[in-house]
Amino acid sequence: MTSVAEQITLLRRGVEQIVPEDEFAKKLERSRATGKPLRIKYGIDPTGIDVHLGHTVPLRKLRLFQELGHQAVLILGDYTAMVGDPSGRDQSRKGLTREQIEKNARDYLKQVGRVIDISKTEVRYNGEWFGRFTFGDVLALTGQITVQRMLERDDFTKRHKAGTPIYLSECLYPLMQGRDSVEIQADVELGGSEQLYNLMVGRNLQVDAGQEPQICITLPILRGLDGTRRMGKSLGNYVGVGEPAQVQFDKTMSIPDTLMQEWFELLTDRPESELRQLLDPAGTHPMEAKKTLAADIVTFYHGAETARTARGEWERRFSGKQDPKEIPVVQLERATLGDGGLPLFKLLVALQLAKSGNEARRLVEGGGVNLGPEREKKSDPNELIVVSEGLIVRVGSRKIVAVQLV
């Protein structure tokens, strides 16, 4: 088994907090001495999300624990999902119905299985215990925390000062998450940086239950493609784990250079020594470093050969300024054309390259639109574009379509 010092070095990478760290080392030492693996808990609520790279940060840490010989315990929160996690939120989150939860849960293991080894994972639904709770059990659980302690939460404090509603059901969430730790006797719990309060509640409930308290390990929130906001599908700044290899590669190549260290640390297994060399501008050009990052991500989800193909296609298109081998075709009705054409901003909307006329105007005025084999750049959104069969329209570096008149 890997030495405790080596395990700590590997596990500390990309971690925000280990609370308390001295107890963590003792747990690892005892595990190594007895040969008994630690029980590593990670919980997710089946809220209907498509897993993206931001979700994989704690999952990758769970995978690393697995590789070091410890037991991963994945909690699917079918009951906590009905409450809704208030962590990091400035307003209450709508809970889900049983039907929605059951539908979402069916897809989760398949998605999560792209990151961790599900065959070696203990998968539990917290409905196993909460489904048996009586009203007396709920009262006993709520009696393990005070209102004052609950209001110590940063998100609750802000909402209380702002006069934003805090529903009593939300106060159950950290207690329920903590009870999960008691039920599965967790040694370590993983969570995002905004989850520390909930994880610490788990420690307290374990002490009340006569158990050794878990170690709380929090991980940073991954910033998305824009380099500022947390990765999220609603923000359009995400890379999905189920997306095609070329899409993953192309999106990664679009991130600002300032994100590379964060993404390398949180999304790849490259040793620190290699990262220092890759991220040193004097040793490696930032463009080459970013290609390495994109290839690492694609390799993890699609394999090394597919990553090489994706890299070659990106270089052919962007370095050689060539169009992709297969250009998506969008149909356009001839009847919609006036005098054989459309104003450019209307054309972009009709081809679904912009959601609205205002967005289309911004794209054109920002210099991101060009047409035809000569890549003629356009700057006037009102310019009448004569639309012919096969006209190629490009927006930015990733959107390109060919027109088919019908």
C-alpha cells in the first residue's frame, strides 16, 4: 500500500481544506497499519443535471481514494433532493417530486461511472433510512442543532439580513446530510467549498452517535470557459463529460490562459513536476500547454487515439485556418428570402447561430462573423446577404454551418 506521506501528497493536490488535517493523517496511518480501507463518502442529489467537468472535481478525488485502496461510498440523495440544498444560494431551491427524482437517478450512475469505478463503489440511497423515519425521529434529529447555529451559515445570514425567505425545510438539509454520514459510518466526506458547514454538521452528529467523526475535505469550485464564473450549463460556459471528443477539445482550447493551472490541477493526473514545466512560458508555449490540457481531458473520457484525432482536427482548422471536414447543414426556406437574401443579423438568427437579433448584432459588430470560402469578415449587421446554396457562415471559432435552400 502507498505510504501515508505519499497518500497525503497525492490527496492534498487541488484541495481547499482538510478539517482537521492532523486527524486525517492518523486515520490514514491506522488504515495502513490494519489494512482496513477508509470509507470515503460523497453525496449527490439527483436533480436532473448533465454532469460537466465542474461536477467531476470531487468525483476525481473519490476516484483517487479508490485507486489508493479505500472504499468509495456514493450517496444518491433521493430524500435530500426533495428538500433542496441551500448551500451557496441566495434564495430557496425548489425541491423535486418523487417521480422527478426517480427519473433523474436512473441516469446518474451511468454519468458518474465515466469518472469513478462504479463496480467497486458502495452505492446507497438515503431513502433507505429516511424512508423509515417517524415524526419522533425527525424531532430527535432537529433537536441536535440550535437555530442560532443554523443561522451561522453564511448563506442564511445573508438571506436573513436581506429579508429573503428561509424555509424551515431548508434547515433540515444539513441535518439530513449529516445523518447520512452516521448511517454509513463515513471516515471522510468530500464536498465543494460551499459545503463545509454541512460536512461539519456530519462530524457533530457522528460524535453524538458515539462514532469517530469524519474528516471534511472541500474542493474549489471550477471556473468555466469564461474564466470568471463557476462552470454551469445555464451559463453556457461548461464542458460536458458526455460531449463528443472534438467538442471537448475545442471548448478547452477556448479557455483563457489564466485558467490552465487550475484546470490541470483539478482535471488531470499530471505530476506537479510536469505541470511546472508545462506552465512555464519560458519552457512551453501557452498554446502547446493548452493543447496538452485539452488532450488530457479528451483522453480521460474518450481514449488517447481519439484525443490525437481531435487535436489534429483542431490544428487543421485553427492553425491551418481550414473548415472542419464535416460542416453541419442548416435548411433555410427560399420563401423567407427577400430579393434572394436577408439582412445579416436576421440570417444568423434563421441559421440558429444567434438566439436573437440583438445577440446577432453584437456578434457582427464584435468582428466574429465571416462568410464564404474567402472568410470575408462582416461588420454591418444590416448588410443584405445574398443567400446561395452551400453558403458557409461562421461565427467565432467554433460555430460554422452550410446553408441548404428548400
